[in-house]
Amino acid sequence: MNDLQSSASPASVTASRGSLARIRGAINQVIDVLVPPQCLRCGALVDTPGTLCTECWPRLQFIAAPLCIACGVPFEVDLGDEALCAECIRERPAYGSARAAIVYDENSRGLILAFKHGDRTDAAPAYGRWMARAGAEVLAGADALVPVPVHWTRLFARRYNQAALLAQAVGRTANLPVYPDVLLRRKRTPKLGTLGPSARRRVIKGAISIHTRRASLVADQQIVLVDDVHTTGSTIAECTRALLRAGAKGVDVLTLARTVRADIGGFRTVGDGLRRGR
């Protein structure tokens, strides 16, 4: 501590912090006047930055119980606290539990694509809060967050890794450290959105590895893997296996959204009975 810091009284430090807070508040007010906050989905004016308007909010399907205890797919009817969907009964995932904030569908697709490809990085804090609520159970036992990596060529073109931004936002809300460079995508893969489940598994196999100089960060740690969308789970599975090989005690998954089929394992999962929440 230098002489200036050591001589500062608690009262002066408190006053200084109060002044900085007032300055930040005034700057934010000016920004709101010059650039009024807009709905994340449709662009309509809203009162608070990083929110949805009253028209768009009910269009999103927020995921809540009842759901599969493993993969987190929502059920329309309550099958019990330990219920598994048919896919997880057939083959339990390598990760422990997966949770997502919203259903990926025609109403949420624009949000995700704008965030992923349209530079809407300002939405990350709001999405991080949604994810922290949806993943409260897995975050409670977590030691750190690790984002799904992107290949360096895509990172160069896009300028950011959307999964890393989400991980940072969740980390700030849940007060957890984030290790953005533990996982590496060694191989540039084609866009997986156009591929089926089996093709995805073939393409992603061997594409993810651990940064050898960062592996010690996850050894004997409970890790939450963070991504934007949980689709077939092929990328998530490959990342999970890499983390477990590096010595992670366990891996859970948290995503902003997840795809949900109309029927999974004999149980209808998305319909009029799906619970919604804020």
C-alpha cells in the first residue's frame, strides 16, 4: 500500500466511492437519453437496458420444473424429482446435469442469432442473469465456469466468443471464477446447425482438447460448462470428456437456450402446459 492509500481515511474512501457512483449514474442517464434502451428482441423502447418489452416477454418459453434431472429437457407433466427422459434412460450423459434458461424456438432464435452473429453483446448481462436463475442448482456446487471454445479463425472473424461472454456474465452474478482458455477447439468444423446428430458427433470428435498449461485449473474441480445453445449435445459431450480427462471432479452444463423436440421419449415436453417464469 502506498503512502496516499495508507493516509486515506475510511470516510474519505467512502465519499470517493460515492462520488464515482454518482458520476457513473449521471453518465448512464445521459446515455439513456442519447441512446434510449431498446427491447432485446424487437427493438421497441423499454425503461431498462437489457430487458424485453411487454409484447416480447411472454413469447419466450422460460424453462422451469418439471424437467429431466439429467439433460434438463422440460416435461409437460410432473414425473417426480428424479425423473429422466427416455434418451437419458437409454444413455446417461457424461455430464451430471444440464440446465437452460429458455427454449430455442422461432421466438427466441432472433435473440440468439443477434447475440451470436450480430454484435448484440450488450445483451450478455441480461442473459447471464436468466442463466444464473435457471442454473442455480448446478451453480451452487460449482468451483468454476468454463465456456465452450470457438476455433481461432471464427474468433478472429467474429471478434468474440459468445459462450465466454455468457460465462463472464454468469460468473459475475454467481460470484464464480471463469476460465475462458482451458478448452481449445483444435479443428475448425463446419457449422453444426445444418448437420444431423450422427454427423455432428463425427465432425466434432477430436476437435476439442485441453490447454495443457491450463489443465491444472480444472483438476479436482466441479466445473460448469457454458454455451449459448444446447442442441444435440455433441459439442457439449466432447467438451465434457476433455474436462474429465483433465481431472475435473465433475461437469455440469448451463446454456442460454436449448432445443426441445415436440415429443421425447414418449413424454410430450413443450406445449400449452409448459411453465413460464421470469
